[in-house]
Amino acid sequence: MKYVLNVTYGEKNNAGSKAKADVTEILTKKLLFKAIQFQQLESRAERVHLGYSKIKHVLENVHSGDTLVIQYPTYNGHTLESLLLKKLQAKHVKLIAFVHDIDVLRYEKKIFYKNVAWECRLLNKFDVIISPNSRMTQLLKRNGLVRPVVNLQVYDYLQEQSFPMRSTQFQAISFAGNLTKSTFLSKVKIPTDYLLHLYGNKPDANVLENKRVKYHGSFSPEELINVMPNGFGLVWDGPNPRELSGTMGKYLGYNNPHKVSLYLSAGLPILISDKAAISDFIISNHVGIIVNNLDELAFTLKQVSSSDFLVLQKNAQKLGGKLREGYYSQLAVQQALNML
């Protein structure tokens, strides 16, 4: 039998929770996996008192020779994750890690893991790793990962609604995410013939002082598809609009931002730095353009003609159609299964 560990968080309007929920849905509906429910234990006290019962629940469902996909990290702590993997190995369950994030790269505060090598020691307890992209894979291998790896390329974004109607006008830039941590927003220079549309938690007041910024509020991942105007989707992070800097900005050099999948599933071409790991995928599929300095947005966008944009838009919709159907997750998991 094939199983996927479905770790639930109970969050709303959160793209991160959608990413894992989509993988579970793709595996259960498309590849006939069975989901094993596993509620996140948020506090240390919960992990101490309830952790073993959660592990026991998983062990009762799987048997020797079964396959289990675990979406990593589970955010249940290194001790609990290590114990779970040890018990599963002893039971001879085949293990696939579907990696979403490496949090020691993502946050300055090290919560569960000390460094990348520490995380790689845990990942080496799996049989096969599904990594976000080749740049992340190279980093993990440099830090001790020895298991076989499949590169996902991009996260899927399940969506049942049809693509919104799009006009030929594209003087809009959308940015969705955690707006308070996206401190570059207060310094970005927006071209005079464009508007920057923001979606998420309310940004700092100085961001909203810019007349070329329009804040729309917070929406569920499904709703966002239909409310973003025609134009580009911006992928950026960190404090500096001139380069990807700070912990979060540099993390774009390794991760697959889920907002890329959001934009593409809405049929929006991408604006992104070539320092971002997923820029290789964006350029090779001709669904976006490179901008390494947001101060140069006006110059960069002036080079994009209406016909250029229509080609990018058509390609984004074509690729977005694949994301809406779970194409990349299915492909990566099938490849991982063949490596067991």
C-alpha cells in the first residue's frame, strides 16, 4: 500500500498550508495513496505528552513493504521526527521525503535544527528525497545528503475554477504574501504607468503612502486567483529592492516560492531575479522575465511589448493548467517510486 502523511495545521488564508494540502489531494486522488492524518503538535508539552500516541497511530496503519510519503518538515520537532523515522525503518516501510522547506536557511532563529548538515542527517533516514529544485539539491548534497533525489521543479496549485478573463492591458504588478516581513515594499520604485497590487496581511503605513500602491486585503489561496488583475506577479523577498538580501531574500536562492505557483495558476507571467533558484524554470518555460534590481523595473518593463506580454501570458496559462491538475507532483512521486 501507498500512504501520505497528512500533517494538518488549521490555518486560514495561508499558501503554505495549501501547498501541503494540495500534495495530499494529488496523491490520494490521482495516484491512489491513502492519507494518514497527523495533527501538528505546536508546543513542547504537546510533543512530550502526545507525540508517542501520534507515532503509534502512524505505525498502526503501515506495514512492512508499504510506502509512506512524508511532507517535510512536519513541524513536530527533531526528536519526534527522528523517533517516527526510526520506528518506520524498523518496520521496513519505504520512505519518501517530499521537501517543502529547509528552515535553517529560511529563518535566522534555529528552532528545530542547528544547520543544513543536521537536517541532511535526518533526510538520510529516507529512501528517496523529492527536492524543490536542482540548486537546493546541490546544497543538500554538499552538506551530506547521500540519498537518491528527484527534483520537483515547481509546486502545483490545484484549482477547479477556469482561468479568469484577461485583457491585453498589463500595467499591473501583483504581490501576495506576508506583507509585514516584505520590508523591500517601502523602498520599491514603481513605474509611473503601473500599479502595485498587494494581497495579504496589512503592510506598514509607509508602504500605503505610495499612491502607486493599492492594498486589497487578505484572501484565501483560491480567491486570489480571481482578484489579481492582469499583469505580472512579483517574486521578491528581504529588505532590499536592489538585490535579494537578508535571510529571506537569500532563501529564494534555494526554495520554490509558492507564490510562483499562485501567479502561474492565475495565468500571470512572473517578475523574478535570476538569483532565485526557480528562475531557471521560469526562463526555460518562457513564463516570465528577469529583474535583478527593482529600481530598474521601469526600464525592464518598457522592453516588454504587448505582443511579448501576450506570448508570456499564453505560456503562463498553459503551464498554469498543468499546476492546476497536479502534474509536477505526480511526475516527481512516480519517479521517486521507481527509485525505491
